[in-house]
Amino acid sequence: MVSSVGYQDNILSALQKGARHFVQKPVKPEAFYEIIRYVLSENAAPSPTAAGEAQS
Amino acid sequence: MNMELIQPFINSLDAVISEIMRCSARIADVTMQEGNYQRTGVAALVTLSGDIQGRIILDMDTAAASQAASDLAGISGEPSEETAREIICELTNMVIGNSVTQLNDRGFKFKVHPPELFLIDVGPRGTLDSETVLLRFELPKGAVYLNIAVHDNSHELVGSPA
């Protein structure tokens, strides 16, 4: 899920509803590419920690 | 003016411009506004309701919109009206979204309505109980205006019936 609103409740809600990752806009293209690769990989699972990292 | 409410919008605009347009936005002017808002270029408005009540207008002049179109969509030259409108809505979405994130982390709970294009030349005043501040940010090419009319509504909501 990609959103400009990245507070913790929003991220958790997205992940609980089935999002496999959360990225806050504006998106860094290089990081986004890696996240897409990760999400499309078979082992990807919802990860609040990873979502938090994506915000930085 | 409650700077606790204003500062997140300033920080977010600076961060989004820096990330998207790879340049810094320098605050060139800050004024308190009493009259109606006079649109400069292409503008979008976002309404907030809840602990924080009010509205924010993001307005870009033609030069800044052209630069944003180039940086966001790879368009050279002056963007079409439609593209400029899409860009201002997306930039507004990012600026407000990042501001909301900061304010939410500080304990404010409120609803953000989607950005609306601000098409009329002379727009609304701030609400009666809001002071309105207009910030002009200079970019290497052009300027961006942030018109903020918000107030802390959390105390009123605490005492209001469910």
C-alpha cells in the first residue's frame, strides 16, 4: 500500500487488512523498487517494522 | 497563531519539495491574512475536521508548476492545464499527508478530506474562529504559496455531547 498518510494506526490497519507492505509518499524510486521486489517474492509477509523503515 | 499546528505543514512542504523537486523551499514571506484568498496559479484545497478544524490551500505559480511537472512526470516546458491540476493535487496530497502524520503522532485525531482543485480566482476566507497565515516559499524557479486556516478544536470536542 502506498499512501501519503503514514501514522502508525494507518500502517497497522493497512497491514491487518491484507496489505503486504506500506510505503509513505513521497517515494524514493530506488527503495520502492526494492520493496516491490520484496513484496513479489514468495517469502514476503506483512511487516510493520519494514513499513516503518520505508517511511524514513 | 498556534505554531504547533502550523509547523508540520511547513516541515512537510519543505520535505516534499526537497524529495520531489530536489531543491529547497525558502520561506520568503509570512503574512496574516484577513481577506479572501487570491489564487496565484494552480491551487488545491484540503479540509480538515476533528481535533483540528479548518482548511489549507497549496498554490503554485506557473514557473513552479512547470518545474514540478518536469520533476514528477518528466514533462518539459509548461504543462497542460490538466497536468498542472493533477500535479498540484498530488503535491497537496503528499504535503498534507505528511503533516497529518506528524500531527497524529502528537495526539491530534481528525479527518482529512481529499484535495479539491481550487478553480475560482478569489477563494474563501479562513473560518471565523481561525487565523489565516499565508506563507510564500521561493523555489529556484517560481514560488509556492501555503495558505493555512486551522484551529485546535480538541477542547470544544471534549465538552460536546456524543
